[in-house]
Amino acid sequence: LTEEQIKQDLHAQILSEKLYNKVTANVKVTDKDIAAYYTEHKSDYSQAASRDVRHILVNNKKLADQLESQLKGGADFAKLAKKYSKDPGSAANGGKLTVSKGQTVAPFDKVAFTLKTNEVSAPVHTQYGWHIIQALSAVKPAKQTPLKEVSDSIKTNLLQTKKTDAMNKWVNDVKSEFAKKIRYQAGYAPSTTATTPTTTAATTTG
């Protein structure tokens, strides 16, 4: 790039920034706007109930029953999970995972959140196979993040959205105004009905 090209690029960039700042100077976000957005998107700021569990997933009930018997006899849950579990996400970790209410398949979810802490379930059938579940912690209750903790982030997002909308509207308005002022030489005005260009054959005389 030449020095002149760099100057032109910087000039265009600075001009664009100044124009954007001027067009969006009066854009505001009120506390009412923030509260309304929070109410409409309340689920985005909530955390479902959760708890720590571990499980062993196998393909058939016969093996699940055998593992249940071994666990009742004092077998180590983590060792059995590492050896037999078909769940790639938790097997290597002794079957441990944290589950959120409503985020797993229904039969698993129901049992996982009704077990007493440290209680081991009977085999549970789901579309993935047979699970043996042990609850490792108490259920952590659902939590709603208060408005005051997310107010600043909501304001930032709303302000950016409003500024973008204002700038787009300004650009479209300018285009519309210029479109009204355009005049075409006779015979050169674009067709308002045709969807494809047309050509007219020249007439010749001999």
C-alpha cells in the first residue's frame, strides 16, 4: 500500500465511525427496557436443579442385574463403571457426572432426582440401554439469577442492537431519499415490471 492509500483508508474508517456515532448519539436504553427484556427472557437467566451422580450403562438387563448384585455385595462402583460402562463421557471417570433437571432422558432424570444421597438404583431402562445410578450429592435447588446481576450485560446488548437498528434505518432512509431524486434520460429508465432485460432489434432500410 502507498501512503496515499493508507490515508484514504483511514479517512474512510474515521468518517464511518463519526457518522455512526452521530446517527446513534440519541439512542438510549431505559431501566424499563432492561426489565422488559429480562422478563421476556427469564429462562435464559435460570439454572435448573442439579446433582452429582454416577452411573453404569450396559446394553442388556442381565448384565445390569449382575452388576447390581455385585454393588449390593460391596463392589467398587467406580471400578465397575470403568470396566463395563458404555457411556464414553463418564466411564473413564468412574461414571461421575453432574445432571440438570430435565436435561437427560425422562426415566434417567426421574430416578436421578428421587434417589437419596448415596443410594444405588435398580437397573433403569432408557433408549440407550440399562443404567445403574448412584446419587452422590443432595439436589441443588433451581436458581434464578437476579435482574441486578445481569442488568449491565442486558443494557450493553440492547444498546448495541438499538444502535444497529438506528444505523440501518438511517441508511435505508438515505437510499429512499436519493431514489426519489434520480432522473433517467428518456429510454433509459429501468422497467418496474419486467424481471429480465429485454432487447429491441434495430430496423434497417435499404
